[in-house]
Amino acid sequence: MKDWQSKLNGNPIPWLLESENPSVQYFALTDLLDRARDDREVVAAKRAIHASGPVKAILDAMHPDGYWQNPGAGYSPKYRSTVWSLIFLDQLGADGHDPRLRRACEYVLQHSQAPNGGFSARGGFHVVQPPNSSAIHCLNGNLLRAFLNFGYADDERVQRAMEWQAHSITGDEFDEYYKSGTRGPGFACAANYGEPCAWGAIKALRALARVPEESRNAQVKKAIRVGVAFLLSRDPARANYPAGDGRVSSSWFKLGFPSGYVADVLQNLEILVELGRARDKHLNSAIGWLLSKQDAQGRWKNQYAYVGKMWQDIEPQGSVSKWVTLRALRVLKAVYS
């Protein structure tokens, strides 16, 4: 048994490797068991992801032009519209070489990106480019992470989204803040009454973390430092980050999958671990909290499952969850290995 597995109440890995959920199987093989991408089982699992389940359901629902539900910027309705479908396909392990997915990526890059480079959460069905004033960190981070995974790192439009993300965080050479969107440097957001938004910070950092270290320019590195410092400025286990209404959202403590604009304690841990802070003492309370949430078999429940909101439900609300368990094990492996 690996050292990190000794922290578990049971061994859920055989359960995660069952073929009925090829996405989880693929990630368990590669992320938990360190199998190579050309391993026979890994290749088979990756191929199976598009053959059934939520990835197939989402792609089957796509309009031939590359959008979902309605043409245009594609932010609403949540969570069957264009931008959300693309975000969830990334999280589910969809293959960026699929021609339908490539068509969807092109559609989002043509219809959902504001002139300043940021992806915008507003815009009518037929708006060619949504306004700069509605570009926000959570959406831009989610989409930028997806595009980097789908092979668009060198695309000029994706590079502009990355520049918007980094410069709007640091405030360097950036003066396009708006009352109705990103209000100021350091994750200030209108949706959080102008206060710095930790959910937005987590999504933004998830995007920047996907940029290989050797490819990060000075602004990306600075934005990551600013974001990590912000997330570590409060105890992740308490999640008492600035909130305009003065309350800590209960959603922080409902572990779930997939992930939209809301973040939970586990996703905070995921990005801090991904950015090299696995052994940081500031994470100790949150790691203890995470361990306390496992059941007798070393599994976690899905308490935020978007049931009835997507093209296909991924897991029942409140059930033991292969996805949340996978997420938890990735963090524990990084912390205790």
C-alpha cells in the first residue's frame, strides 16, 4: 500500500477502475496509478469516453454549427448552453481531436470572447462579440483551462484570453475594469459586490496552472503568486474569504462534480496542490476536514451534482461518487506521497 492510501478507511481504487465510467477509469489509471498514456488499458479507456455516457450525450446534443441550446455567446441557460457544455467536456476527459469538439471550440472563440480577450458572461443570442464589461474570472478561467487542454495553447485568441486573465489579476498595464464585471485587480468582481472573489480566483488559477512552467511569462507568474497568496490568506477549511453579503457560502462545503462557477474546499486544495503547495501548513485543517468526509470504504459523496441541469446527469445527488473520490485521492496522493 502506498503511504497516501494508508490515510483511507478502505481501498476505493478497484471501484474507480470499473469500466462503466471510462472517464474516471482513465484518470484513475493515469493520475493515481501513474500508467503511461500509451498503456493498453489507458488507450482503451480514453477511446471509450466518447462512446457512451455524458460525453456522448453532450456531443450528440450539439447543433451542427458548434453551439448548444441557442446560437450566440452561449452563457445561458445554465448548464446546457455552449460555454458550459465545453467546460464540462473538458472536465469529463473528452478528446480534443474529436472534430465535433473542435467545431465547438471554434464557435466559442468566435462568439463568446469579448474584444479585450476575456470570455464574457453576457450577450444576446446573436451578438457577435459580447461586451468587455461582462468578462469575469470564473468563466474565463474555466474556458481557458479547457482550451489549453484541447490543444489551443498557441491560438492567438487563447493567448489573448490568457493575457486578459493575468493582467486583470495583477492590474499591470490594465485599466479595463467595470462595475458590471471584473471591478479591479486581485479578483474584485461585481458578482461578489465588488469584493475579491475566491471562486473566481480558483478558476483563474486552474487555467494559469495548465500553462507549462517553462511557458509562463512574467505576468502569468505574477498572477499565480497573487492568486496563491490570496487563497492562503484565509484558512481553506473555513473558506471565510471576502463576501459582499458577509456570509460564507454553504456551497464551499458541498463536495461535487462537475464544477461550474462555484468552487468547494476540495477544489481550493486541488489548485493549491497543482501549484506546488501540497505540503503547505496552511492546508492542514482542510486536509483533515477532507479526510473526515470519507465513508468506511474510503469514498466521498457528490453533494453538488447538477442533477436535472445538464444534458445527462452524471451522478445522483448525495450518492457515493467516483468523481469526488477521484478528486480527493489526487489531492491526498500529492500531500502524502
